[in-house]
Amino acid sequence: MNLHVIKLPKNTGTPGLPRNVGIQFARGKYIAFLDSDDLFTKTALEELSTLAEEYQADVVHLYSNYILWSGKALATDDPAFTDMNELINPKNFTLQSNRKEKSVAPNLESENLIERVHHWLMLPPEWSTCLSFCRRDFLIANQILFSDMETCEDAPFSFKMLCLAKNYLIAPNVIYIIRPRLNSAWRYKGVLPSEKSFHKDMVSFKGGFREFARIMDGIKFFGEHPDYRYAVLNWFANTRFEMFMSYYANNSPVVLTSFVEREFSFDDKAFAAHLFDTANIYRLQIMRLQQELAKFQKQ
């Protein structure tokens, strides 16, 4: 087994850019992603490569994983955090799944992009690239790389793979182990959200929105189906709102308004237009409901 360690000259502040370097330098047939906190099961890569070969899959995507200690985060100096016997002991695993239905067999996604996108929109968020196993030449040929967002860089990357893969395999294998760590960038945000943290989240929000729009600009299907384009952008916007607005709920509306006022510039016109369109759609729905209610009251 050959192992090559690549050291970048400085901390990029995002996991996406180092992964792009890894994709470019890799020479194997397949690419797998592993967060620094987490682990694979012993047979993970063997299972995934076997599935990829059997189905000639560009992407093998999983919808379940294990999480250690029922999700309780530990400090890195906790003995359990580095005790390999405990880390691979199934008694410490809790199963997490993004789907209610439980499949016992791998299943190829339809080649019909309408069905694929519809499936994506109907499911809970499951865009983590750590649950994807990809052919390297597929990524290179389609120029599928991570954006430089600090967070949520997985979402547009995974979406582009879904849209461009010829064979996209959904598999029930559980091979990924999440090791929750205190003070991780994703799981820990402190006591009271600051303007700095709000800015960081909004940069990723707006950057992700632009990245999704850019991806769809390059795919003929979305030019022919603007309703699906809107649905994807709306899905991303709603998902991001749900993910971080609860975190900012402890701030007063006055404080949040002052945060928001500093966030928008001319470059955000597409994002602002989408928010306006969405607000207008909700306004029209409310007007229609009011008209129906008025008719009902006259009866």
C-alpha cells in the first residue's frame, strides 16, 4: 500500500480546498473522503470498491453511518477519544440513517434527471461527501471540485455528482464512523452567536446559493426546466435557514437585523432576487387562501 502525505503551506480554513489538491494528486481509480475526526470500518474501502466495480458506478452513495457514544462529544484529551479498541467496538456505535425506508440491496438511481432531482428534493439533507465513493476520472472529466466555502462545501459538490453521474448507486452499507469532538468547527459554536459567526454562516449561505446556480447554468436540463432550478435553489435556501436560524434564535430581532444589514452587497443580487421571489410566492398563496376563506364565509 502506497501512502502519500501532502502538506499545504498554510491552513486554508476550509476542508474543500485540500480535498481538491488530493483529487488532483491521487492516482488511484477511486476517491473516498474521511473527515479528520472520523473513521472507516475495517472493510469499508473493500466493500465500496466491490460495489463500484459490480455496478460500474461513477458514485456510490450511502445513507447510513455509525456515530460513537450516541453523539456525545468528547475532548481530544479524553482517553476514550484515541482508544482504538473502544473506537471500533460495536457496542459504542449508534446507527444514523437519513431515510425511513430500509433497503437491503444497492439500487441504481434512475438516469432520468427529473426523477433524480425530485428524489434529492424529497429526502432529508444527505449531501455529505464522506458518504460518497467516486471514480476519480469521473470527477476530473466533469471538473467536479469543491468551492472555497468554509462550511457546506459538500452540498454543491454532491449535487453536481448526482446530476452528471451516468451510474449513481445508492447503497445500504454502513461503513462510516463519526467521532464527535468538542470544539469542532461544525458541532461547536459557543454560547451566544456573534456577528463574526453570523457573517461566516451567511458567506457560506450566499456562496452555496451562487455555486448551485453556477452548476445549473452549465446543465441544459435546468435551462429547459426553470421550475426545477427554482426548486433546487429554494431547497438549499430553506435547508440553510433551518440549519442555522435556530442557532441565532437567542439573539433579539434588533440584533439580527443589524447583522443582516451588513451582509448584502451588489454581488448578492441573485440571492436577494430569490428571496424576493419566494416572499412573493408566499404572499400570493396567502392572498389565495384569504379569497377562499372569504368565499367560504359568504356561504
